Amino acid sequence: MRRIAVWNTAFLGDAVLTLPLLQSLRLRYPEAILDYYVRGGLETLFAAHPAITAVYSYDKRKRDRGAANLLRWGSFLARRHYSLWLSPHTSARSAFAAFASRASVRVGYDSPVFNRIAYTHTVPRRFGEIGEIERILQLLLPLGPGPECLWPELVLSPEAHAGAEALFRVLDRNRPLLGMHPGSVWASKRWPPGKFASLAAMALEQGVQVLIFAGTGEESLARAIVEGVRTIRGRRAEPDLHDFSLSVSLPELAACIGRLDCYLANDSGPMHMAWALRTPVVALFGPTVRGFGFVPRGERDRVVEAEVPCRPCGRHGHLRCPLGHHLCMTLIRPEAVWEAVREALAL
């Protein structure tokens, strides 16, 4: 294979979980050009990965929105002259990109039905039967047997590590560091800020330093946690509570996560980054369930959830609880989460 493309323009976690496919392709075809196409804004996270030749971002929500831009992309892909194209993404746009690439071998899932036109080879997705990484690696089946990697290795640039080190200078590296990410693309996946604040207060009481990370649009969640902690503890200042929302780029966030002793997060992209970086994770699952195949895989990782009869309510979660009560998240008790965090921190 001379030129290979892997296309996954889904969310951050999906892009991270596609890394084992890229790593496996590099082992099979060490001399090939291997390009990775990701959602707009994610390209910097993968730019330093040694398995990848180049990363391209398809900004389907902004810069590249609309049919005219999709046709322009199709022309660009055809000029790349790929011999092999693989895509674990199942949208109509992704199917068009595969077809437009004119790659001689194009591999995707056998559903939706239009995939059978866009791809030369299709494989079953087996959702709910196997883990997401194993599902994605099934795209290698038409290529015959070969080496496979099961762990997504996130490789970061020296600049990302330098940015994290600069941020961490204010911290006491001799005491435990607990990171928190209260956000998620889907609001129904978010544990309430007040419960994060209760957990943070428990951690601070035990001498644990708490770092809050949040992306664009999630700053209010971080502020609510800070205010909640101050209310609980009756203090105007908390020197061991750090709000780092919007302080780092995506690669720097990954470098920060890799320096933590534990990361507490909703079912989200940063949660997948954390376990990939081998940072112990405590993941909060509500609308989604373990059987979907997206659970963290580290030996010290934990999933905390509340059993309610309406779970799961969808593969991705929703902007609002379909039933209006959000019990799958609100019934998760801070005390239960603290026990999982305490185990991860070995306190």
C-alpha cells in the first residue's frame, strides 16, 4: 500500500479510539503514507503521533459546512490517489468522502445501506457485542491477518509537555493531584456541578489538590464548582482548588491529564484521553452503559453509575433527559464517587 487514509470525523473520544487502527496499519505497512482525517479542532492532538504521516481536519460544522465544500473535499481526496481507505464513521458525508476518494480498496461498516455503495468492502459493526476498539479493528479483516494494537497511544509534542509543566508550577507535586472534567458534548451526560463540588470538598479535606478542566462553553460549570466548594467549606479562597478551564490547548490538556494521579470525568472525550494516557480514571456513566463498549480500560479505572430502568436512552446521550428527570446522573452519590477516587489515589 502506497497511500492510506483513515477517516473519522466524529467526536474527540471516537478519534482517540481510532488510534489502534492507525497503529496497526503502520505495523502492517511501515513505508506507506498514512493520513488521518478528523473533526475540525482535533488535528493538533494527533499531529505528533509517529504512526501518522499527516492529519487533516474536516470542519463540518463551520469552515467546511455545506454541499459545495463537501464537493471541494471530494476533489481534494481524489487528487491524493489513495490505494486504501478505511472509515469507522457511518454518516452519509463520510460515505461520500470514501466514494469520492476513488481509492481502489475502501472499507467501512455494512450499515447504513448506502455504505454498500460507497465502500468496496464492508464488515459488520457488532455494536453492543464487542468493544469500540475491537469494532474499529474489524475494518482490517478484508486485508487479511496481521498485527493489531489494542491500546491507543497518545503521543504529544514537546510544546504540549512544556505548556503543562508551566501550568503545574503552582502545584505541590508531592501531594495527590485530582483532575475533574465536568463537561460533555451531551448535557444529559453531565453530573451536576453541585455534586462535583461536594466531591471536590471531600478531596480537599484529605489534602488532595483539585484541578478543574473545561473547554469552550463549559466555563460556567467550572465556576459553579468553585463557588459550590467555597459554600460547602465556608471559605473565600481555596489554595488547593485550581480552575484551569480555557487555560490550555487540547494537546496541553492531554499533557496535563498525563501528570495527574486520578481523573474524574463524565463519559466524554477527555475521559478516553485520560485512560489512554494511563492516568487512573473514575468515569461517570448515565445515559450510556458499559455494554456499548466505550468504558475505560486501565487496571485502576472505575465506572460509577446509578441503576435506573430507563438506561440506556441512546448511544450518545441527549441535550436533555427524554423523561425530564435526569435520574441516571443525579442519583450518583458523591460519597460513592469519592470511594472510587480514593481507591484510584491509593489513599
